[in-house]
Amino acid sequence: MTDFLTDVDTLRDRARRNMMSGPVTASYGTDVDRVVELLNTALATETVCVLRYRQHYFTAKGLDSEPVASEFLAHSNEEQEHADRLSNRIVQLGGSPLLDPSQLTGRAHSEYRTADDLKQMIRENLVAERVAIASYTEMINWIGAADPTTRRVLESILAKEEEHADEMLTFLEPQG
């Protein structure tokens, strides 16, 4: 059998010497400060999405608005769950979630755009979901195998963003 792991005595010694580093060990494969920065960008993006979806939920009007508005609310709540997961991971890595409202839109990849028309609201949310999908895909590719926990968090959020985009697209498709 090939030895590929550090011997257990060395692992134990390192764990004791560096215990205040929490989950970040010598085997962490990338720049933790850069990962925290990326996660804070994702956090800003999710927070802007929470607010945009919530605004659209409250202002959606018209005969067909009820199911769409309900979806906006559901997406807002799911985006908040994403923001919470990102915040938790940032803290695990020794960082601090950056939630200063005056800086959120400057860091976010998505835009906060309101609309008066239901179709325009759907379009704005679809664009934001597509931006999030592209951003998360790039982050996941950059992280690679270096940080499997962060990668899994981002992959699970990405899957939900793809679902959101599909749902927004369904609302825009012509009805039979």
C-alpha cells in the first residue's frame, strides 16, 4: 500500500499547534483570503437578489401576477438561505460577512433593478439568475479541488440558481 497521508503523529502535532485556525489546515489548497473575498462577492449578489425579488413580490400587479409574485417571494426566501450559507462559510474560514448596505451593490454581480411591468420584472430576475450562474460556475472552476467544502456550498447554490432561471424562463414562454 502506498503512503500518501501525513503520519498521524505529525497531523496531531499540527492540529494542536494551529488549533485556533479552525477548519483551515495546512492541507487547505488555496488562498483563504481570496476565497473569503469571492464568498463576500457572492453574499452581496445574493443579498441584492433577495431585495430585488422582494420588491418585485410586493409590486407585481395584474391578472396573472399572483403565481408569479408567489414565485418571487419563494425565490427571495431561497436567496436569503443562500446568503446565510455563504455567511456561515465566510465565518468558518475566519472572515467576516460584509453586509454594509452602502457597499452591497458595488460588490454584487447582479443589479438591483425595479420594473413596473410584470414581464420586465421576470426578465430582470432571469438576467440576474444568469449572471449568478456564470459567476458561481467561474468560482467553482477557480476553487477546483482546493476547498471541497466551499465548492459544495457553491455547487448547491448554483443548482438552485439554475432552477430559478428555468422557472423565470417558463413564465416568459408563450402559453399554448
